[in-house]
Amino acid sequence: MTFAIEWLALHIFGVLVAFALLVIVFRKEDTNYKGELILTIACCLVTLVAKSIYIAGGQKETLIVIGKMEYLGKCFGNYCALMFIMRWRNIKIPQWFIHTLLAVNVGFYILIATVDYHHLYYKDYWLSPSKAILSGYTLEISAAPMYYVYMAFLLAEIVTSISIIISSYCSQRSMPNKGKIHFLMVAAMLSPMILLSLRLLGILKGDDPTPLGILLSCIFLSIAVVRYGLFDPVKNAKNYIIDNLNEAFVVTDADHHFLFLNPMAENFVTDIKESGSYCGDGEIYEFLKGSQGFFDWNNRHYQVEETALKTDDFIQGYMLTVVDITKIMEQNRLMKELVLQTEDANRAKTNFVSNMSHEIRTPMNSIVGITEILLRSHHSPKEQEYLLNIQSSGRVLLTIINDVLDCSKMESGKMQLFDEPYDTFSLFHDLKISMENRIANCPLELIYDIDPDIPCTLKGDMGRIRQIITNLVNNAIKYTEKGSIRFTVRVRQKNADKVMLYYAVEDTGIGIRKEDQKILFDAFQRVEIDRNRYVEGTGLGLTISQNLVNMMGGVIEVESEYGKGSKFYFTIEQTIVDPTPMSAVNYEQQKSGVIEKEAESLFIAPGAHILLVDDNDLNLVVAKDLLKPLQMQIDTAENGMQAVDLVQRNHYDLVLMDHMMPVMDGIVATKTIRELPDEKYKKLPIIALTANAMVDARKEFLNAGMNGFVAKPIDFTRICNQLKLWLPKELVQEVSGEEAKQLLMNDISDSEIQPENPETGFSFEEGVKHCGSKAALMKTIRIFYRTIDSKANKIEQCLKEGLISDYVIEVHALKSSALLIGAVPLSEAAKELEDYGKQGKTEVLEEKTPDVLTLYRDLKNILRPYAEKEEDAKKEFSDGEWITALQQIHQCIEQFDLDGVDQIMEQLEEYQVPECIRESMDQLRVYVADVSMEEIMELTDTMTELLRD
């Protein structure tokens, strides 16, 4: 009896322990497998309760019912434990397996619950005396086959669980408390297994101890959960993150009473309470919530987000997330400073690009402007073609220079297209000349394939189209060593108003790899740098071309086969102005029609008085020459301050104002003029005449009070249109076409030309043909005249010393210069000497050279009237000033300052040369040109002595 009481007490204690475990585990955090463990403990609890009742004793039928109840826990306890372990190891359990295993357990339980009706599980059962039962009798059984099958099934479930635990131990490398957790898990599975095995083997006789084994299993599992955190690592990680984040998390009920504070929040609340500023939870909550989601504390800045915790639209509480944003605000402050610095840098870059535009365009103004002046004079067809080529190439060069400006515009979003009518033949002709010039020294064939049905006049941005083609052709030339380059233009579609043009540039060069084609249009990208390191370029051309084509509504594409060549092509739509095909227009008349074109816009204004302002002397000369046919009175100023002074002292009908000048620039000068008190200064037309072509600069001109804009290099037609627009109407006089042509053929008067004598070997008319104009010939004659003696002496000296190669160079130069001034017989004789010199016929040279040099020297008397006329017009210079200048030349030579020598010589050309050193001056010019330093020093000393005598 005593043993039965103790046995019962032990099971009742087990019931209490199982119940306690159930409560503890139930209160743990939710996980994916918490339910399986609770069910396992619940099955244990059912088994222990049933076992306790069984120990209390009863009739045979009662014990059978209680035994069935005990089996309810046994059947499903192992199943739940197995499910718990499989979910703990995150084993993906197929639904069919879960259902099958559950069905087996249910099937066995049904088999046990119906033992009264069959002998499959028990063959027989009866009451037998037992000290472990209070009533003195226990139920003994005679096992049937299904009994052993079920026991084997239970053992299989337990073995499966142990296998999973052992596999987990072997595969886990960094699990905290790895050994302890897996030991407890194995012990949990072995406890019921060992007791069950000993019972089946008959080693443990008497009452069934298996329920206590199940209890031990639940205890070990609970220890693993409670003591070593066996539950979901993801959940543990979340809790860890919440506890260790630098953000504060506060959870309250609906009345703002604190329910949960993570460590960061606890620190906040503690500090706030200790400060004495706020007391209750509600006050602290309101402080933490901040004003508009922000608050400051202890020199730190915090951002707060409030979230309402709802269930079915019912607010159960609130959660505050408090984030320290001190570093973020500091970074924002630094970012704002960086943005300001970037904006300053962009402004500096824009100013630099603007300045560069001015500096580059200023010399280009001289090149293109002087070419345009020369085109007004008579020239041979070949020379006319050369000048047209210079003019065309100069304009193309300007567009290339603008690439740099375009990059700046594209980056700032200020790139604009200007749709204007343009002549398609002129576009393709300019491109052809530019291409031919580029490949002149390359073993490449240019194939020019232009559709003759392209309309002769279209509307679009011709400059940008030229820029795109130039970039593509330049790229093709760079990467093609031999073979050909094909430029193709085709009409793809055409209607009454629009035409779709297909452009393509195809080469037989090195080609482009597939992988490199992806970066081809990226700025500053160069493909195969190692292979192409000697190829010039910045990598901007294709990027600019792609952006421009996109702006025109097209897409630029590339086809390439590595090692065989590349093809770039695009299609753009243009508006038709004149649908006449190019093939139907006579362009030969246009080729020589420069003067006719300028004559269309020409007028005269002899009563007009204008002021031309520019800091570059050559620009002033070019502009005055360009405007000479208009017969206006033109004053000049070198900076804005002079312009303001002249405007106040003189009456001007218009001012042409440069932008960037020393002392005072054109913008400031214009504003200053506009602010002068008299009303006339506010109405005075001021036209910007500048190389600064940036869009912002044009706006700045208008904002400063300028009336118009003419870009450098100066286009004669455009400047005439601006002048006609802004000059007083009563001063503008229209002229006929013939009168305009005569005015444009400006030249020296016939009175300055000496009567010709064919026997002299000099023809002024022939010289005009070669120099292009009378004025140009006069300047050339004066230069030729000065060097006659020195050049003749040098030819004699070279022949005497046997320097035949130098002799050939000198007579070659004489041949060209003589033909240029119209001395055809001398030019032919020099050519003959050149040929003999190249053949090495020294004896023939010694025989013929004296006669040729006599002819050469005789020209001095013939040309003297032209040369001395200019000399007499020069300013006077005292002998003392000449001596000082010659001594300075000597000192510059000693210091190897050749630039200084050139500068002094240029200044001396403005003054009359004293009679005693005129021949020496001619020789000095030759020495300076030849950089004969010893001779220069000796001659300047001699000239100084002559002046002193």
C-alpha cells in the first residue's frame, strides 16, 4: 500500500510539473513550432492524469477505459514531438507525410479504443494482484501482433527524432550552446525510448513507467527552450535587434501607459524623469512624440514616428519609434555646403567656357574675316576655290571648337536647336571639303554617296547636322588606317512638307567589339585604350552626336564587325522649304557668287557715325575693312571706358560693342551708357559684336540694355542686316546690285598705279591677278622691294660657296615672290635656275645667275615709286630714337629674346627709315627673317655708327 501511495504521489507531482511546463512554454514568444511543443506537453499531461487515475484503482472495465485515455496521450505525444523537432530544424515537411503519419496514429488509437470488439491488439486481458495500485489489482494483458507493431512504430518515431537531432549537431557550426541543446534534445527522446524498451524486454516488470519517460522528455525539451533559447532564431534575432538598436521603441496602451521599453527607450525615460521636467507616462509620451515629429534632448536631434496599434479598427495602443538624426542633420548640412560649392564650381566652369569661347573665337574672327575680304577681289578660279575652301574650313573649325561649349550646355540643360532654312548643297559641299582636307595625307578613299533627289532647301539646324557628321567622319578617319570611308545620305520618306533623311558613315577600319559597343556613347569613354592610345580625342564626339540626334527626334545606331569596320547611321526628319531637287540647281553660279550674295544686303550710310569698340587691334582693322563699303564714319575704342567717354563727347548713331575687354567690359560699359542722364543714351542702339556665343551671354547682353547680337567671326550679311535694322532710317540709302558690286570691289585708285612698260618685265595687272586685289599687290610690292638687294646678295653668296641646296631654296622663293608681284620673266628665269640647281649643273648656274640677278636688281628702280610712296607716308623718327631701338635689338639677340626683336622690328616699320641706313635696314629685315644672330648684332652696330656719323 505504501508503494502504491508513493507511486501515485509521483505521478500527481508529474501532473503538476507538466501543467507548469505547459504554462511556461505557452507564455514564451510565438514561433513557427511553439504549437507542436505545447501539444506534446498536453499529451504528456493527459497521459499522467490518466495514469494517476489508473493507480487509484478500480474494476476491470474502469481500468480498461482509463487505459484507453492514457493511450490518447501516448499515441499523439511522440507524433507531436517529431513534428516539433522537424519544424525546429526547418525541414520542409510535405503535407501528405503529415497527414499520413497522423492517420497512422489515429488508426492505432482506434484499434486500441476498440479492443473490446477484437483481438488484434490484445489477445486477452485480466486483473492481477499489484502493489503499485491502491486497489491491489492491475490489468494484465496478452499482447497480440498489432501491439508489437504499434510499439515498433513508436520506437521508429523516436529513432527518427534522434536521427534529426544528431544530423543537426553535425551540420551546425556556430550555434550558441550547441552541445547542451543537442544533449537535452537527445535525452528528451531517449527517456521514453529507454523505459519503453525495458518494459517490452520484460526487464521492468510491474506497472508501466512510460508516462514518466514522457514527462522527462517534456522537461528536457522545456529546459532547452527556456534556458538555452531553443525557439525560433529569427524571433530571437528580432528581439536582439530591438534591444540593441540605437533607436528607441516605446509601446503603450490606449491611455499612453508604458507597456514596453527597449533599452534605448528606458535610458530616455530615466533621463527625462531624473531631469524633473516631466513625471507621468503621459507627459513623457507627449514629450517623446515631439512637435511635428521632432524633438531635441541633450544637444541631440531626434525624429519620432507614432504608429497606432489597431485590431479591427479598434486602437489597443501606440508605438513610438525614436531615431537619433544628429548625424543625418550634420550630413545634410555638409551636403548643402557641397551643393553650394558645386554650384559655385559650375558657375566658374561656365565662366571659363565662356571665356574660352571668346579667346578661341577672337583669332578665328580674323581668319574668317580676312578671307571674306579677299573674296571680294578678283582671283583666278583656282585661287577663288582656295579662298572658298579656307572660308568653309574656318567655319567647320568653329563648329569643332564648339564641341567643348556644347558639353557645358548639355550638362546644364541649355542646349538648343535652331531651325533655320539652309542650302543642302552648301552643307554637303562644306562637309566634302572638310573630309577631303582631313584625309589629304591618309591612304584612304572617300566615297561620297549623296541622293540627288534631296530637296535643295530644308529647314533645320544645319550647324548641328554638320557637327554630327564631322564627329562621325573624324572617328572613322582615326580608326581606319587604309581602305575607304563612305558618307551616305538618302531620302527615306518624303511628302509635301517633310522629308526623312538617312545619314550613314561607314569605314573599313578596326571595328568595335560587341562588349565595347555598350559604352561607345558614354562621355569620355575610349574603347581598347591600350590598342588605340595614340589616337587623339577626348571621347566626347559620339556623346555629343547622340544627344543632338536625340534632340532632333532620331536615334543614332552602330553596326560593327571587329577587324572589318564600322557603320554609324541615323535618320532625322527635316522641313522642306524648297522641294526642288539638288540635281536641278546650277551650283556653279553659286560657287563664285560671294560678292553677289553680299551685294543683296549691302547699303550705304555716308551720314552715319558709329563707334566700334574692341580691345584687339586686328579685330578693329578687319571690322573696319568689312564695313568700308557702307561708307560710314567709324571711330574706334579699345575698351569700355574709352567707349563711355567717346559716347559722351561725340554723337553716334550706333555702337558695335565687344563683350570681354580690359579696364571695362562691354556689359558694364552698356549699363553705364544706359544710366547716363540724357534720354538719348537710353535710345542709342548698341549691338554686341563678340566671340562669346553662350546662350546665357546673349541673355546677359539683352538684360544689360543691348539691342542686338552679331557673333564673331563676323558674317557680312548678318552685320549689314543688324545695322540696317538699328540705324536711323533716314541715314540708310539703298543701292542697286551693280553699284553694290562696285562698292564691294574696294581697292586703291588708278592714280596710284604707274604706267606699264612691257620691256621692264613687270606687269601690275598680272600682279593683281596673283595677289587678289590692288591693295594686296601694293603691300606685297613694298615687302618685295625691301629685300631685293639682300636676297640677290645671298643668292650670289650661296653659289660662290657651293651651297647648292641653299641656292635652290633661295631661287625657289624668288620664283614664287616674283610671280606674285607680276614679274613673270624674272619668275620664269628663277624657275630655270631652280631646275639647273636640282640637277647639280653648277657650271650652267655660274653662267646664267648673273643675268638673272641683274634682272632682279633692275626691278628696284621700277618698284621704287610704289615702295617710297608708303615710306613717305610714315611717321618721322629721330636718329637718337633709331639708335636706341637698334641697341635694344642687339641686347635682345644677346639674351636670345627673339620675340623682343620681332616686336621692335614691327614698331620700326611704322617710321620713316633714315636715308643713310635704308639699304642696311633692308638687309636687317633679311637677317631677322633668317634668324642670323651674329649678322644682326654686327649690322645693328654698323647702323648705329652710321647714324652717329
